[in-house]
Amino acid sequence: MNNGGWRVTVPVPRELVKTIGKTRLKRSLDTHSQAEAERRKHAVVAEFLSMIEAARQGRLPKAAVTGMLISTES
């Protein structure tokens, strides 16, 4: 939870950090309800994992991570 709202974070595998340009993918779930966050997180995690797989296969467009709340924390 961040600032009273829930968010999801997925770490980027070390070998893909350079490709993706970030160590963690994060997105707000736009809710303060834990129950609603539990329902929403699965779609976001699936999207992030899809993005990581695309990077692994060399087909991640640079624009894919533009505009996302992304952390460079290790």
C-alpha cells in the first residue's frame, strides 16, 4: 500500500534490467480497498509478466514502459 492506495510491484529479472531499463515494474491499483486490490492485481501482474517475456524474446517496444510508474530501486 502506498499513500493509502494499493499497488502491485513485479521485479525485473537481472538479465533483462538493461533491456527494460528498470529493476521493478510498479502500477497503482487505484483503490484503497484490499479486497478490490486482490481482484485487480492479477491482470496487472499478467501484463507485467507478458512484458518481461516479450523483453526476453527481444520484442519489447520501448514505448511499452513509457508512462508507467516504474522504480529503479534494487
